Amino acid sequence: MLCLIPMAWISFSFLSLSSGVTGGLIEDLEIALADLGSFIPGIGTFLAIIGGAFIGLILIFIFPIHWCLFYRPDDVLLIVAVIVPWILCCSITSALFAHSPRGGIHTSLAIGIGYMIPALLIYFIIPAFLNSIIPGGGALATGILDGLAEGLTDLPYALAVFTAILEGCLVGAVFGGFIGSLKYKPEGGVTKVKKKKVKTTSIDDGEPKLDTDVDTDFCTNCGAKLPPGDDFCTNCGQKISKL
């Protein structure tokens, strides 16, 4: 699940995600963060990376794939920037934990659900918290979130987040299932052949003897039926010892 964070940073830093979703209104934001990080010795670069990953994560959670296809169908780089983090995250996670196509799909869906729950809870927790501090603060926070989401995607916050994460994890599930199929090893059943043990009776001279416990005489060496009065088996030629 955490694998999506570095993937979002890659999309933000190398695929110009912020420039794509704003239509070129905000450009070179990743360069600005890198320059800002250089002013803080030691941890500046780390903070710039964390900031880029956080911004990239927010953008792929707000902008659904269908929005990119409807409003920016000619911007291939934007579509790639929104889809690639999900593909890489689901593929890598499935390669680590999934062992079948179903496991790869379930892993990808679990990643999406894991991010969808906190992203939607924010919509309810922040207004409730502000209501407890400032009367009417919850309605103000809800209006701000919905206003920002509708201004960017023409969708209210909850619907934009739901569709963006759902579409992303479904695309990733296709690749996760493919990776899981590569690791799938069906367990073939092994049929066990039960061997029947045959109990034999031996005599001191090692020669087969006539089984006198049954009405019909059979050779104890080969099992052939013996005619009465014969001294040798007509099938195998062994001498018959009569007790």
C-alpha cells in the first residue's frame, strides 16, 4: 500500500503531473520544491521529496482517469502521469505478495480500498472537528473541499475521490492479476496407487505346496487350477508337494 507514495513522487517529479492537471497554469512546481529544499541543509532534499510525493498523491486521488480522457484526451502525458503510479504500485505489490491471478487482483483492490477509506473520512472528520471548535466551521470546511474539487474536476469531493481511486486500482488490478498469473503454480494432485500385499506360505524345501484348505486345488506358485492327481503344475511345471 505504501508503495503508491514513491510512485506518486515519480509521477509528480518526472511526468509533470501538476502542470498536466492544471493545464499548464502551474509549471515546474517540482523544481521549485527542489530549490526550496536546498535552502535547508541536511533535511531539505528529504522534505522536498516528501512534499512532492504528498502533492502527487493528492492529485491522483482527486483527478479521475475518466476526467483526463474526457477533458484532456490529447494530453497523453497527463493520462500516463495519472495511470502509471497505480500500475507500478499494483504490479510491484502483487509481485511481492500475490501468488495467483486472483491474489494479484485482490491485492490491487485492497490498495485502493485502503486509500479510499481515509480519503473519504477526511470529508467527514474535518468538518466535525471544526464544528466542535467554531460554530458553522464544518459547513465552511465542506464547502471549501467541494468547491476545490468541483473547480478542478466538476465533481464534488467525495465523488471525485471515490471515482479516482476506484478507477486507478481497477487499472492496476489488470496488471496485478497478470503479475500474479506469472507466479501461479497449480498444485497437481498425485494419485497414490495402493499395493495389495500377497501373503505367501513357504515350506522347508522351498517348493510350492498344494493349498488343502479349499475344495479346489490351486498351484501356490502360479495360482493355476490343478487337475486331481497331477504331480506337476500344468501351467508352470512346478512339482506339487502333497501334505
